[in-house]
Amino acid sequence: MKVILFGASGMVGQGVLRACLEDPGVTEVLAVVRRPLGRSAPKLREILHSDFTDLTPLADDLAGADACFYCLGVSAAGRSAAAYETITYTYTLAAADVVAADNPDLTFVYVSGEGTDSTERGRSAWARVKGRTENALLAMDMHAYAFRPGWIQPLHGETSSTRWYRVMYRLTSWLYPVVRRVVPRYVTSTEQVGRAMLATTRLDGAEPRILRTADINRLAA
């Protein structure tokens, strides 16, 4: 299975990359990145690309994939509405347009988030943009899934590329066992997200296609 991975340098992307490299069914992982990941593996190939609004120059490399795991994302905090929409919506759809071209059997998994607004009419701007992105992907001719994880526990040394996220995770790490025990349906891990993404490739487009934390953990089991 050939997997295309966006956002491999982020916390979730690191977990997904690890799961892909460990899975014997994955023969190639093609990571589309702005900067080198600084790691190597027999199954890993990197493509450096700067303009994520236009991936057509990579069309030949991205053709014929079995799955695309889209983990690229940012917080809306500290960004203008236009910048957040470009990264969240424009980048994602630009990638989907290329990887799904003439490939209706492609499994495309988009990491969204708990609280995403499918109606696109709620009060929260970030939730509306995420909802619009999900809706556009789910309407495309491919097997699209949206992951809406809640609290994600980083494992195996995976860390966020955002400094204040790293600080937050470090300060709250002691809470994970407590939260997992009290409200397990809202807590997952980078390892479980990675395993669940690989499991979606066996669903063949089956419903539900919006998967929350409990669904993610079930698929990862």
C-alpha cells in the first residue's frame, strides 16, 4: 500500500508516520513537506514543496496512492481569518484535488477536531472553516473520512511543532490517566490515531465517515 502523508512533522503526523513505517502492509510512505524531516527509513520518501496552494507539479509523484493521511493543520490563535482559512481549507482541498484525481478508490483521512461545525453556520469561525473543509472532502469522489479527536496523548517522543502546545502538553501530561479513566471517549493517543488511519483503508468507504474519539479508538483496537 502506498501512503501519502501531509503534516509529518507535527505531533499527530509523527504518530501516523510511525504507524505507517511499522505496518508491514505499507510499502511506501511519501511525505510532502516544506523542510526535511531529518529522519530516514527504507519505506520513507520525502518531497520538498513550498506552495501548498498548488500541488499540480507533484501530480505524477502523488498518483496511484492507496491512501492519503492529511495531518497538516494549525491553531487559529494568533492568525488572521484569511490565513487560517488558507491553511485549513485551501491547502487541504488543493491536496485532495491532486491525490484523488482519477483515483476514486483512494482513502483520504483528514484530521479535523472535536467541535467542528458541519452546518458551517455556528459562532466559532475555526469550527465553520473546519466544517466547510470536511463537507467539501466528503463530497468528493473518493473514500473520505474526517477524524475529530478530542484530547490526544503524545507517545513515543512525538511532540508538537508549536511551542505553546509543547508547554501545554508537558504541564498537563499528568492528567491523561485521570481523564482517560473518567471520560475515555474523549481521550486518544498519537499511536491510536495512526493505527486507526490505517484501519480506514479497510472500510472501503463505509459509514460513518465522521469519526470521533470513541470511533478512532475502536478502529485502532
